[in-house]
Amino acid sequence: MWGGAVVGLAIILAASYALLNKGPQKTQTSYAVTDQSRPRAQLNKTSEDLGKMKVSEDKSYDFTMKNIGKKPLQLFNISSSCGCTFGQVIYNGVTSEKFGMHTKSAYQIEIPPQKEAVIRVTYSPSIMPVYGPVEREVYIKTNDPENPTLTFIVKAVVQ
């Protein structure tokens, strides 16, 4: 009688662990600001005005980021300032899942030296309806010692 319960509990614990720990954890490589052989994130811009929009609309903007350094640029811990705003990384034709305010993920991507990636920021006001001028942000952690956190801002006037 107890043997079946113990086996059942062991199966539940193993399944829970497998769901919560998808694959090996990736590590970030650290560099000093003085290291000439380091990753360096260069952004075309960090803010975009999406203009006027209806509360029922979704609008996105694609920011361009280039690694102008000499080592791979790691992007990880993507989050946002609101549950209505999402960030995605597009690299080499592959689009990541959407990351938001409460997203927990082991996602990490490396952008090789002299390569570009796109950071897509999407604002969906219907999720948390507000009207008037708004500003929302997406945050991405990096291993660039000069830019450990990249912040992308979208502004809009919700009608």
C-alpha cells in the first residue's frame, strides 16, 4: 500500500523537476570594460513612437542591434515593464518566443562578432487597458560590460 504511494510521489517529483528544469543551464561569460577583446552592443536606436492606436490594436517595432565587439554577445533574462509589453529576439531567421514582465526562461542567445539581431517590442494595450499617452519598456541583459542591460522603449497614445 505504501509502496505504490511512494512510487507515485517519486514519479510526480521527477516530472515536476523535468518541467521546471528544461535542459542544462547556460552560463554567461564576463568581461572587463578594459578588455579589448569583448562583446559590444551597438543599437540603431532605443526608443520609438508608435503613434496613435486603438486599445484593441497591437503594434510592434523592430530595433536593430549589432555586436561590434570581438567576442560573442550573449542576450538573456528578457523582461518588460508591463504585462502588456513583450520582447523577442530575431536572429538568423529564427524568432524567439515572446518574453514579458512575468516570463521566466533559460533562453539565451549568442550574437557573433559583427553580426546583427533584431529586437522586436510589441505593445498590446488590450491586455491592461489604459488610455492616453503611455511608455513601455523591454529589458535585455547582456555580457557587454558597458551595456549590461539594454532598454528598448515604445511610446503610444491609446485611444
